[in-house]
Amino acid sequence: MNVAAVTCPTRSPEDAMKDLTFVLRSDLHVSRQVHQGQPVYVVHDPVSFKTHRLPLSNYQLFVRLDPSKKLDENFDSMVRQNHLKRSDRDSFFQLIMQLQQLNLLVLPVANGSRLHEQFLKQTKTRRRSKLLGALFMTIPLARPDEFLTRTAFRMRWMFTQGFLAAWAIAGLCALWLIVSRFEEFTQPFNGLLATDNLPFLWAAFVVLKVWHELGHAYACKIYGGAVPEMGMILIAGTPAAYVDATAAWSFPERWKRLVVMAGGMYFESIVAIPAVFVWAFATSPLLTSCAWQLVMMASLITLLFNANPLMKYDGYFIASELVGIQNLRGRADQYLKAWMKRVFLGLKSAKSAGPEVSRAESAKEDSVRAVGAGTSSGTTLILAGYGIAAAIYRTLLIFGIAAMIATRFPMIGLALAAFHLVSTLGSSGLSLGKYLLTSSETANVRGRARLVAVLALVIVPLLSFVVPVPFGVVAQGVVAAESEYFLNAETPGTLLQSLVNPGDTVNSGALLAQLRNPEISEQAQLSRAELQEALLQWEVSRSTDISKSTELEARITELKHRLLESQRQASALSITAPAGGRVARVVPSSQKGRYINVGDQTAVVVDGRTLLRTWLNEDELGIIQRKPGTEIHFRIPGRSETTFVGRLVSIEPAAESTALHDAMTFSGGGTILLDPKTGLPLEPLFQVDISPSNETVLQLADHGMRLSLQIPRRYESFAAWGLRRVMRFVQKTLLAR
């Protein structure tokens, strides 16, 4: 039946539709679910593969619609049956319009003004997303539903109770291995992004993401859902996979929906768990390194992105399902906007003439929420907390992605950050000003709205150029001394004995510990014997065979060098004090027989007064108060309820040969990143020495302990602080090229 569309650009929904008939779609799939103790009905569209949630009240109206009657007659019939009141007339017709927009029913009407408004909004959104679209390109590649149907039976065993039990036991064992060898596990982290590792990391990322998406796809297919599309997302040139498993939203059982949501992370863990055992027990260094990198890619990326509820990935939908709040982000944003209107303008909850439709684009799921639906105090706290956290995280994420892109494509990354900053601030300012000064919603509080506009758009920006940043520089420091000698093993060997204890006073050259290495001792004896033999041969040949004597002279020189090296190595087995002082640390005698590798610390000797020492980069140094005697506060672990005071002693550039305390490096739990090849800091550092006002609060046993320092900052406004941070990042990014 061909029905001419009636364009109603200015009339109300009631005037436009009351005399119209409609068509209900008969191909929709409906399932009943329970959220927060309330029943909802999930309508799955098999054509668009979208899912829509209707609360009980709206679904009851939907199923009572009679296509043989006009809309006005339907409303009158529901009023007579006490399903609606006369005052619900506007809400009824707005619900009909929204059901039409969701393609749940078909109306021969087109609301011109609304369609034009939606067109402008979509055009604006597409225009703003063009730059991001070039960096995050979605490319549909296949329709995998038939393939998944043929192969699902081969993967069904991975969803059985027996395999899940084995997976859980293996996962706990892998976790125990990581925890028990945590220091060894985190030691290579500093070199994770080394150039040599990048090809394997890139390949592992691509393969793991495909495997991840297959986890969602097979879970959805095994429990009866369709998977209509699979494709590729190019993230700054790096391919990643995606699948459309939104059919899972129509599953009546919550546990099935949760299994599909967690299916990707579950599949990745099936790769990560065996990789942990390979890392722990493999003897090949190459295999161990590859297994460790695979574990990091399958766990770190999952924790940062997929399991993160602040990003619209698996963690978000799992959290939304667990708390029973669908379209969590949209509802949280709406709640915060309503709260700000109430606090700053005194406006009550925005009046709504009908049901509200909110779209969760990532899941291709729509939720039609009944007007006036009550919100419990618990739900209110969840919405407020999530809304604030998500707003902050979204901003940080955009700039984080821009920074990541800038490391590979500096101009593109910087342009993306600038575009987002300008467009966000500009559009937000214009929208806020337009709403406060011209919106009909603020007409009754126009004076208060103008005051808020002046405060938000004029006074607050101006204050940012005047108000100083109140907080100082928080840095990590260590307990140090004026003179420090870190004695590391120059020759490998087993510990024979330790001759001193921590706290002992020693003189220069005093023997601290003795190592044993029979191979080095034997090599020294062998070199000495060979040298004596060569000297005897030379004595005999120098008067009888001059050519042979010349050859022996060259060999004698080589043997002398070899003997000197053997003697040096043998001498290095004796750990001696390079200067007088006190022993802060030494390998304990209880570890007798322990094998000590080259570079392992065997002892630390200190001399002079106790100091607090930290290392700051150029940016941090530029904002602190650097006058000698400046008061600096610090806290000691275990005594954090007390704040201690120290005085700035000196600041000087840290030479490349400066020995950094292990506790200050990233691998030791600190913040200083080291070049994995050279072992030196990645940026120039300045050594800052601080003298505690009361040295008795720190003992010799505290040497090397990490503590927290609060260093006063020079006057700097918020605007200057932000500009300085941006300029420093731009300079570092461009200089890195």
C-alpha cells in the first residue's frame, strides 16, 4: 500500500498523527529480562541487527496497539481500559514517534523540522569526526555467521564446566607464579617497547585481537545468537578486529549475556596462561622473552582497555549489566546535567513530554526509558560517580591517544590534540552561552543564568591567569649519604663468606666479603704456568734460533696480558672497601653458597652525614624553589601520619656516571626510566640533596629506603602551568624526530 507522507514541520505530534494508521512489524524478536528487579522487554531487529529495550509500561502499550484503528482511537481505547489517563496524551504520541524512529512500527508521517534538526546534528558530528575517522577506520570484511555455525561445535568444549574448572585452576597457578616471582616478572618491563621487540609486539597485538573477537563471536553463536559482521579497525595504521555480537542483548539469561561480553578476555586468557608457564620454565632466552611479551600483551592491554569500565569495551558492558543500568554512560551524563541545572540555576528535573530515547552506539542498542521512572539512592551514587570518572577519563584518553600517535606521526598527533582542544572548548562554550542566554528552559531564571554565564565564560578563565597552582612538586627520594660506594660484583662466583655486618666501621681496603670461583683460580694458575714455560723456551732459543725467539716474545706478551686479566678477576673475588666509612649493606653470611652474577650488588659503604636525595628532570627543576635552605617536607614509610622537615642543601647536574639507587628506577618501583641498552636515564636529571632537620629520625639501616618529598613550587598560575606542560610536550615530540 502506497501512502503519501504528510510533512508536519510545525504541528505537535498529536496533531500530526492522531488520524493516522500504522503498521506493526511482525519479524521482531522479543525476550523478557530483569534489571534492578524490574522486568524489561528486549526487542531485536533482525534486519538492522539492533536491539531495543522497553520498560514494562511502554511494552504493555506497544503490544496493545491495534493497527486496524487510528492512533487517536488507540489512545481513547487505552484510556477506557484504564491503561492511560487523559493527561498522558502527549506522552503517548511522543512514544509513538520514538517507536517509529526505532523502526518498531511504520507511520506514514515525516516530521520535517525534527528530521532537519537530526540531519544538521548528524552532519556536525560527521564533520567533527572526520579527523578521528582517518585514524580509527572501520572496514567491514566478512559475514562470518555461516562459518561460525559450521565451526561452533569444535569450540563448544571451551564453554563446558570441566574446561572452565581446569582454566580456573591453571589461572590461579599462573597467578601464583607471577606473584612469587614478581620482581623477576617486572624486571624486563623497562625494555618492553625497545625497538627490537616492536615487530613481535605488533604481530602479537594483531593476532590476539583477532582471537579476542572470535571469543565474542563463538560465545554468541554457541548460545544461539547471530554474528552478521566481522571486520578490521585501523588504529593509527595498526589493524585490530571487531565483530557484531549485539544479538546477545536479546538473550533472556543474564549469565549468557555476561559470557558473551567476557568471551574476548576469556579467549585471551587461554593464550596468556600457558605463556606464563613457558616464561617460568623455558630454558631458551628467546622463548622466555617471547612468552613474557605475549603475557604482557594479553594481560596489560586487557586490563587497560577491554576490562576498563570507563571505556565502551567489554568492561563497560559487563559493569552496566552487573549494576543493572543500561546505557550507563548516557544516563550518567543526563544525571550530571540535571544536577548542575538544579545546583547552579535552581531548575527542577527537566520536564519531558514523553519517553526518552538514549542510544548506546557501541553496542548498537537503544533503550526506551519510561518518563518519571524513579532512581534509587544507590543508582544515583553510581550515576554520579561514573559520570564524573568517565568525563575525566574521556578527556585524558583523547590526549593520551594524541600523544601516542605523536610518537609516530608528530604533526598528526599534535594537530589532533589541538583540534580536540579547540573544538571541545569552543563548542562547549558556545553551547553553554546559548543555553544560558537564549534557551526557553532558562527563561524564568534569566538573571541567574546570565550571572552563571559571566562566571563560567569570563571570570573563571581570567582567574586561571592569576590564581597560582597551590600544590608543590611531589617527588620520590631515597635515604642517602654524602659519600656512597656501591660495590657490585665484577666477577661471577659463589659467596664464600661475609666478614663484616651492617653498621660496622671499616677502613679503606678492608675485606668485606669473599667470593669463590674455581675456574678463575685455575685459569690464573694455568696462565702463570704457560708464561713460565714460554720464558724458559725464550731463554733457550734467543741464542740458537732468533726467528723462534721473536715468535716467543709475542706469545709472552699475550700470556702476560692473559695472566694480568686472570689476576684481576681473581682479585675481584675479594670485595674490599674503596674508602673508609660505615657498612650500610652487605651480602649476609646466611647466603653462603649463593651464586652472584656480574653486576649484582654485594655491599654499600657510606660516609658523612645522612641526606635525602632525589633526581628531577629539567621541567620539574624549573618550577621548584631552588634557594639553599628552602624548607622541604617528607614522609617516611610506616610513619606516614608524621610529616618531617628538611632543608635544601644543593642542586647539581647528575653526571652519566652517577649511581642511581635501584629504588628510584622504574624496575625498582620508582619513576626514573632507563634506556634498556645503555642503562642510563632517558632524559637529563639533576641531583637534589636535602638535609633532614633531625638526623636521628633516620638510621643507617634506612639507607636506600624510598620516601615521599613535598618540594615548594615557585609562583605559577594555572594557565601558565598548562601552557608550559603543553609546550614541553610539543618540544619533546618534535625534537624526538
